[in-house]
Amino acid sequence: MKNRFIKKTNKQKKKRQVIPLRLNILFFVIFILFSALILRLGVVQIVQGETYKRQLEETDDVSVTKNVPRGVIYDRNYNLLVGNSAVKSITYARSEKTPPSEMISVAKKLDKLITVTPDTKLTERDLQDYWILTHEKESLARLTKAEQNLDGAKAYKKQVENVTKADLDSLSDEDKRIATIYKKMTAGYALSQVAIKSKGVTDEEIAKVSENLESLPGVDTTTDWNRFYTYDETLRSILGSVSTEKQGIPSDKVDYYLAQGYSRNDRVGRSYLEAQYESVLAGQKSKSNSVLDSNGNIVETVEKYEGSKGKDLVLSVDVELQKKVEEILKDNMRIGKASGGSDLFDRAFAVAMDPYTGQVLALAGQKINDKGEYEDYSLGNFTTAYNMGSAVKGATVLAGIMSDAITENTVFVDQPIVFKGTRPKSSWFNRNGERSLSLNPVGALEISSNSYMYQTAMKMAGAKYVYNGPFRASPETFDKMRYYYNQFGLGVKTGIDLPGEQVGFKGDDKTVGKILDFAIGQYDSYTPLQLAQYGATIANGGYRIQPTMLKEIRDPSTNGDTVGKVATEQEPKVLNQIGVPSSAIKEVQEGFYAVTHGGNGTGKGYFGDLPVSVAGKTGTAQAFYDGPKKESAMAPVWNTTFVGYAPAEKPEISIAVVVPWGYRDNGSSDPKVNMKISAQIFKAYYDLKEERAKAGKDTSKVDQPINNKAAAAAAQTKLND
């Protein structure tokens, strides 16, 4: 018993001796570690302190922006014309120092998470770049020592040259998918988002990518948008288009857009209304401040501004009237094409506007292409010009009065005008002098007397007419006449809020006898929109109003059921007032009324079915073909036109119709397409007005509903499908 006690005591003593030894070793190790840590801190702070401080100060504070939904476009009655269709999108944004190796790594990971089809437009160079990045050591090993010592760009060029066809053939479908992703990643500029996939992105893909964002630097899941057009091709050319990310900002406007805070790959309006009102539709991008370290890595990101959606445009156009006018043009073009000598006839135009505000109610144009199909050619109303014929005679009369060449009561005898050595120039109804009528301005307009206009032009030129004598006049008369015509909008820009407007063409034959052709609209050429502005100037009593496609600008809709609040209303802009007494304007208005109601009126019999009276002026011009069929260049043709308004007493709609090259000058008869179109446009306008009155439609409500939600939803679904 005693021995067992002694043995136990010895074991306890031995154990007590071992424990302090282990503790001492542990303390010693801890001491060494702390000493090393203190030493390291000393080195960092004392020896390398300035270096690390400098590196810390080298961080960059940069702004990162993200696009917001674009504003939508309505017609004057709040029918949605252009909307946004939201789409899920997977995006990427690289820093300025992101190495290609990291981008390839991210691309490989994304390939496992999303479905991407290899881009059929991958170039040989795209694949060469990809092969070099994924076979870096092998690529470098192929360089000679001399090539390795070249500067970076030259050395890389050699690497590209050393990539063989066998190397490219070895790339699998997986490689090509990754190369496709990588190409999209490099398409964007530093710190700007590019879409890696924005079509057909599934909820599962969004979930997978979202779960792995920490291992996918620069990748994000967001919502992109695409434009949809509720009425397909209606007004399509005027509404314009928006660039893709790949197209980015137009090359000719890079400096302008960059100065406005855009990125090079931002989507912007490329043409017409989308471009004209880019600053309104684009909205304000969201802005975040990101702090980058010296290696380009994001240290911190703080949202400074969440952005605001673009404002919405409410156009002056009535889309229902626009659609009807487009069909009216097509229907009557078919009639014209069925007539003789119509092989060069391929287009027709119509403009309808409010003569007091300048708001364009319809801007329609149709063109027949090489396949015999009708195309929207609305933009031709202000980008193409034609001889308008007698429709401009109201301007000739008023130009004569403004220049004191004639008065409101001046009477001329309609007679053939004959100068020595030239063919007689006469009115259509008085070729040989068998119907020599005494006419005042009203009568001259009613019967469309060429002779009256010739004599007015001669008075403006200071020339005295002598039968079979010489015609002496200063070539400066052309400029004098243009000065007065310009006041009506003929031969100058109308000022419409659309880019690319043309002014027409000045006749270049300075033979003084051409002054007479000028007076009857067969010398200078004008755009259909200029003719419309001139007609509206007569209609409203002598004020040239700037035409506009815009009715108002509204804030974005808050609920998707009603339009937003009015932000800006478009006010009428008077460009100039015609410098004649109101009685002179009334004289021309009476002449226009006589055209459609007088016993000898050239436009009588076309507007009798309307609930209101129409006033206007017909036009027929001998012209020379200058269209797309080059083999028929300068073939003699006839243009037919009409300019008018209704009601005649206090107009609410003014129209201009232009039918160029309607039939050849070879004995073909005039199918009167211009008059049929004009009558049907007025009828369509008043039919719509009556229908809306019966339906009790009110477009002046405070909470104005979007009127065509079902049609817009169908167009959006069609786009997404």
C-alpha cells in the first residue's frame, strides 16, 4: 500500500515538471511571433510608410453612370406611338486597368452560367486574340529573342502572325462561346456598361449570375429596354430610330455627346424625332461614385443620383388621320398607276396642319419601290422638292401687290404673250386668244390664268409688254420675286422641328423670259411642306407660322394608365407677317374660294360632299423627270398639286398635296389624283371629328388616359416574341 502511494507521488511530480516546460515553449513562440509582427509594423511604418501612403493617395474617384428608360412618344390624342419594352439583361463594366486575363476568366465563368450562341460574325482576328490569351506561354515561346525585345504592339503583332490555321481549327464550340462573350466585354469603354446578353435572358440565368456576382467582377444583372412601334410603318421614317450599344453615339457627333456626359457606346436617337428630341427623351442617367485603388479595383461605390426617366413627347400628329391619309395616298396612287403614261409615277405626298398654330396633323408620303411595294416616305415632304405649278399663284398675286406692281383691283386681259423669236405663252383656256377675258386677281385665281401672272411678273420686272417685241428685264428680278415668295415659306426652310430639311432648288437658267415661268410655279422647286406653309399663311390671314411636330412635353407616366403631367406646351411661333393690307389677303382668299365654288373654278365639283366649304388652289406643272430611273432622266412629265383649307371662313385644317411625275407629257390624260386625294383627306378629317364628337372623346382631361393600351400591349408582345 505504501509503495503504491510513493509511485503515485512520483508520477504527479513528473507531470508537474512537464507542463511548465510546454508553457514556456508556447510563451517563447508567442514572443517570437509578436516580435516579428512588431518588426514588420516598424518596417511598414518607418521604412515603407511613405510608399504606402503615396499608393493610398493614388486612388481614383470616378463616376459610373447607368442608362435609364427612354421617354415614350404619343400622338395628339394620347395614343402611344413609341414605347419601351423592358428586357432582362446581363451586363459587364470593366475598369481602366482590368487585364485581359481577368476578362477571359470572367467570360469562362459566365459561359457556365448563361446560354450564349457563338457569334457568326467572329472575325479571324477575334479568334487569334482569344487563342493568344488562352495560350499565352505557347504564344510567347514562338517568338524569337529579337521579337521578344520589340515594343508591346510590335511584339503582339508577331504573336498574331504566328497563330496558325491549325490553332484556330482546334478551338471548340465552347472556346467560340467564350470568345463571343469576351468580344462583347471588350466592346464597351471603361466604366460603362455593355450588354453581354439582353435577348432571351431567363429567370434561371439571372438567378445563377446573381448568386455568383462576387466571383464575377464587373458583371451585373439589370433591365434593358427596346423600342416598339404600335402602328408598325405608320410615320416610321419620321419617328426615327435609336442606336444599338454597338453603334453607340454617331461618329459625326462624338465630341458633342461626350461633352454632354454620354459614353461612346450609349444608345441615342439616330434620326428625325428620336434625334431631334434626344435631350428630352434620354432622361438623366443614374450616377454612382466608385473609388478605385491604384490597380483599378473598386474599393467603394456610393450612389449619388438614382437617375430619372426621359420625358415623354406628345406629337401634334393625329395618328388615326395619319393612317387614313396614308391609305388615301395608296388607293389613289393605284388609280394613277392604272392610267396611261404613268410608268414614272412612284410617289405622292400630303401635309395637313393647323394654320393658326403650325401643328402638323398629318405628314404622309408613300413611295413605290423596285418590287412594286408601298413604302413610308413621309420624310420626302421636307427632303424632296418639285415644281408646284399654279398652286403658287396666290403668292404671285401678293408679291405683285407687295412690290406695288399691281393693286387689289388691277385688271389684265388674258391674252397669249408673244415675244419676238419665241413661242407664244398662254393660259390653258386661251391658247389662241379665242377667250380673252378681263380678269382681276380673284378671277385670275379662279380660272388659273397664266397670262395674268405673266403680266404681273413683267410689271415687277419693270418691263413694258409689246406684242412680238423684245422682253427686256433685269436678271435681278429673280431675286426680287424670291424675296417675296420666301415670305410665304417658298424657297426657304420652314423651320420644322425635324433634321435634314431642304430648301428646294433655284432655277439656274438666267434667261429673263424664265421670269414668266417663275410666276406660274414652273421654274423654282419647293418641298411639299413649303407648299403647306404657304397655304396655311393664306388661310390664317397672312402669318407665316413655323410648323411643328410637337404639341407638348409631359413628365413620365406614374402608373402606366394615364399620361404624366404637362411639363412644356408648344407655343405657336410666327416667323413673319406678309406686308400687305388684310384686304389684299382677303382678295386672294376670295380667289381660292372661287377656285372650288366659282363657275369657272379649276377645283369645282370635288368638295361638294363635305359638311364645310373648302377654299384652295389647284396646280399643274410641266416638269422634267429626275427620279431613280436614270434611263428616263429629263423626260417631260406633269406634276399635279393642290393647296387648300377648310372651313373657308375660319380654317381649322390646311392641306397641301403633291403628286410628282404623275403622267408623261405625251398626250396622256390627267387622272386628277391630286384632287381625289385632297377631297378624301378633308372628308377623313371631318368624319373623324364627327365620330369623336358622338363618342364623347375628351382629350383635355387632367388625368388623361392612354387611349390605345390594348394596341400598344399587342405591339409590345409582338416585339418580345
